Amino acid sequence: MDITCHKCGHTADHLEFTYLCKNGCPACGESDLRRCPRCGAECVFSRAESLENEEQQMEELSRTLAAIPRSNDPAVRDEARRIISRLSEMNRRWNIPQLGEFIMARQRELLF
């Protein structure tokens, strides 16, 4: 799940931003206060907001993965591994059976 720094515009996975503390309350929606690795600004990371965009990201990554041809080229295989890893991570949160089946099928086709 990506986060963008409001100060410098740096965008990266939320895990690259240093965790500082919880922010907010359960009724309003909890979020994390994190520090930007580039400029040091304190940024609010809302999991609920980030999950809204994740469905679209999964669709885009799935289309990209579907278009990757079987190849012995290490760069193509590395890209497939990266996408498969990212989609698998996302699907652990969403638990979409069809996506899991698609990921496994493409993994068998492209990496074995």
C-alpha cells in the first residue's frame, strides 16, 4: 500500500516510511503517523484510503501479468516475479479465489 509525502511528493510502499505511532481513533478510522524517508516529514497513512485504490492496482497488475509472454529473459522473469509477489500480497488481504487461481496459473506458466 503506497503513501505519498505531502511535503516532497515522494511515493513508496508505506513500509518504507518509518512508523512513528497510531493516529486517530477506531470510530473515526485509525491511521498511522509515519516519517518520509526522503525529507523526514511526518505523514498520515490511512489504511482505509489506501485500500480504496488497491482494487484498481490489482486490476492493472493482473492485466500486465496476463500480457507477459513466456520467456527465458531474466528481466521478463524478474518482472513477472515482482508482479506475482505484489498481487499475492494484495490478495492475502482481499482473499479473491479467482485472483489466487490466476496468480498460480501464471506462476506455473512463466516461472517453471
